[in-house]
Amino acid sequence: MTATPATTPRRSSDVWATGLAAFAASMLLIIGMFQMLEGLAALVDDELLLAVGGYVYELDVTVWGWAHLLLGALAALTGVFLFRGALWARAAGIVLAGISAVANFAFAPYYPLWAVLIIALDIAVIWALVAYEPEQS
């Protein structure tokens, strides 16, 4: 009589896939919270972000505040659904991270270091969600 282990060992690729999904969900949740805080700060204090004269993508600080607040809320919500394993959240996460990267590129003259940081995190999220291969049952 042979004893069978209670748990089957996981393949290395399964561990990486689970790790990538958790990374993407965590980062999307954090990026969403950062964006919401940035949007809230712009809405509360119009003088926090100084308008740059002569910039092509110049918008009112209030518009940027609402844009970041809404985008952040959607990103954080998508991150929660990624943790829950929702299939649609993977595609939504890729799209939202792409939109966030473009929005922060346009926002760069207002807060350059912050924008570059969020763009880098968005790219990492896109990479993780594209590289993630869920288990095929």
C-alpha cells in the first residue's frame, strides 16, 4: 500500500502565476489608492498643483483632481476583483493601467516625480497581468 501525499506539490510555473496575479492585484490596489489621494488633494487645495504655462495638455487642477479620483477608484476596485479571481478584472486591469499611464504622462508637468513613479508601477502591472497564465482546469 502506497501513501499518497495530502497535497500535491505545485509546479514552479503555478507559483509564479499566482505570484504575478497577487502582485498585479496589490499594485493596482495601491496605485488606485495613490491616485485617489492625489485627486482628493487636488480637489481640496487648488494651489497644491501649480499650472504649467504653455503646456499642450494643460487642464484645470479640479479636472485633474476628478480624473485621478475616478481613475483611482476604478483601479482600486479592479484590484479587489483581481484578488477575488474575476476573469474580467484581468482585462480591465490592463486597460486601466494603460489609461493611468497615459493620464500620468499628460499630468507630468504638474507633479513630475509622482507621475513617473505611477507610470512605472502601471507598466509593472500591465506586464504582470499579461504574463499571468491562470490554471487551466
